[in-house]
Amino acid sequence: DGGITQSPKYLFRKEGQNVTLSCEQNLNHDAMYWYRQDPGQGLRLIYYSQIVNDFQKGDIAEGYSVSREKKESFPLTVTSAQKNPTAFYLCASSPQVGGSGANVLTFGAGSRLTVL
Amino acid sequence: AQRVTQPEKLLSVFKGAPVELKCNYSYSGSPELFWYVQYSRQRLQLLLRHISRESIKGFTADLNKGETSFHLKKPFAQEEDSAMYYCALSNNAGNMLTFGGGTRLMVKP
């Protein structure tokens, strides 16, 4: 089951704690993305990265942070500033930004975060 | 701003019946549209994209710029088509994909 690996699959957090969700890909893709999935709201983009050491805010970046120190890794930190962090988080990647491969996303299995 | 609307949260049809999952979008540029699907206990995956103009698993979708729609159609639904379907829109730069709220398709035997 190669491609994109997200961990942990389930995570519980107390209010006020930061947590980091891991996303690793072995597809040699340039672009990586983090989405939040809530029932009835579809997927909303949190952050994306087109290249190492560069990332951009998506539609709902407040309360989240990311890093892209390596091509294959794009971890997401859910900070205590995120007011409603309980959700399902999906990581994805695509071969490149722009061109025929753009937006043909490969998704991970997801991480479910629950704030207690 | 780009926006994708899927008006139906749930669509239930009988096996063998035609199915149409609606998708409307708003975008000022030249749109590129996609359908993604998530079967039970599987990962979200690409079903088809409008520039490919292909039929995947019997599904087709035509981009109608006049009506700003990209409805997904299949003439005869099968039980294995039951899944969550998401319509998505890419911006011109190809660096941001906006998803609709999703439609759950249930195909009854």
C-alpha cells in the first residue's frame, strides 16, 4: 500500500494542546496538500506546498501550521488556536503544479482528530 | 473566488436506473473540472476529468459553460456505484482544487 502514508489514523487531544499529523509520500510528487473533511461540507483546503521550503495558505489556514523541509514530507500541526479542530484530515499529493498532472490528486487514508 | 455546489447530499436510485449527480460551479477564469469518488473503506480517488473526455466505469460528465455545470451521468446504475462523489474545480494556475460538499449515491437492489 504505497503512495501516501498518514499517521496516526486516530488521535485524541485535550483542549489547549498542539498536535502534529504526519504525511509522507513516496511518489516523488512535487505538490502536497492538506484538506479538512467535515460532513456536508466536503473538503476544504488548509495548506498546500508546490515545492520544498515553500507553502501557501488555503481557504481555512487559521489555527494550522505546516512545514516542507523534505519533498516527501508535509506535516500539519493543529494548534490550540484552531477553534474547532475535531475533524477528519486528508493529505494529498500531485505530480506537479500546472500542466496535465496538476490536480490529479493521490490521497492518503486520513487522520481523525478528536478534541476531548 | 471559485465555488462548487452539489445540491444533493443524498441520491438514492434503484439498480438499472439512470443516475445524474449535479454539480454547478462559479469561476471567472477558464475552469477545469473533476469528479472524485470515495467508495466504502477506500481512499478518495479521481474518477474523471473533463479535459480527458472519457467514460470511466460507465460514467460521463460534460462541461456546460453556459450553465456552469459539470453533471455526472450514468445510464444504468450498478450497486457497486454506491459511494460518495465529489465535484472539484481547479483554478487556472493549477495549484488549488476546490471541492463541492459531496453527494452520497446509494444504488438499491
